[in-house]
Amino acid sequence: MFVLSVIVMGVLALWLVGSLIGLVFKFTFAVVGGVFSVLGALLGLVIGGAVLIAVAPLVLLALLPALLPVLFIAGLIWLVVRLSRPAPAVAKTVQ
């Protein structure tokens, strides 16, 4: 019975050592993976922003025919409002 308990304690000790080594590896790879994940996200954000800046004028140019009637009506309203206002009074300066 004593020999069996020594064998069980030896197996459990090896299991504990292996578990601790596995824990260290898991922690290490989690930290390294997290760092690479953050760097990848930042790189993706930078590339995405650059693509957005490059593509936005092309999208606006493609939408221009659809927006021309709205822009024309808005410009016409702005022109009518501007022309319907009285001219500002010019103050004469005393010299």
C-alpha cells in the first residue's frame, strides 16, 4: 500500500509540473498573440483609413449624377434667399 501511494504521489507530482509548464506556455502564447492581435488591428485600421481616404472622392464622384438635382434645388433656394435680403446699410466714415 505504501508503494502504491508513492507511485500515485510521483504521478501527481509529474502531472503538477506538466500543468505548470503548460500554464507558462499558455500565458506566454496568449501575451504574444495579444500583442500581434493589437498590432494587426492597428495596421488594419491604418490601411483601412488610407483606403477610405483614397476611395471617398471616387465614391462621391460616382454619386454626383444622383445628387445633382438635390444640389441644384439647394443652390436655387440659397440664391433666392440671398437675393431677397436687403442690402446692408453702409456706414459713412467721418474723416
